[in-house]
Amino acid sequence: CCVDPLKSRSTSGTITITNSVGTIIANNMALTAGQLLYVNVPAGPYTISGKLSGGTTVGPITVNVPAGEVVRQDLVLDAP
């Protein structure tokens, strides 16, 4: 169907995910350029942050995962 424009321009780095009480779900999970991270979690709010390979941080952002739903959240660096 469609080409994902963000996946083709993604960079390597690390991702950290915590739940609403501060429990770490993924801690500095290393990703290569173009790789997506899939994490199965129960419904609820999660905080996602990342560090790009050059050291730039992105996030934190909060995403809510509804019961029985699949949620996609991209970390995007807004550059002028």
C-alpha cells in the first residue's frame, strides 16, 4: 500500500519507555537506522524518550494505550 516516509529517514539511537508509576519497560533499547521498536504493553499511559546517535534527545512524550488497541508513536526531531 504505502511507504512510510519516517521509516526511510530514521536514524539509529536508543529508546526508553516507562509506565505511569515509573517502572521501566524498555531501558535504552538500541535501534539501528530504519528499525521500529514493537513493545506489547497493557492499557495505560507511557512515557517515551529517545537519544539519537549524534546525542540529541527527543521527548519525553506521553502516549496512552487504550485496551485492545494498537498504538504507533514516532519520536520526531523538529529541526528549523
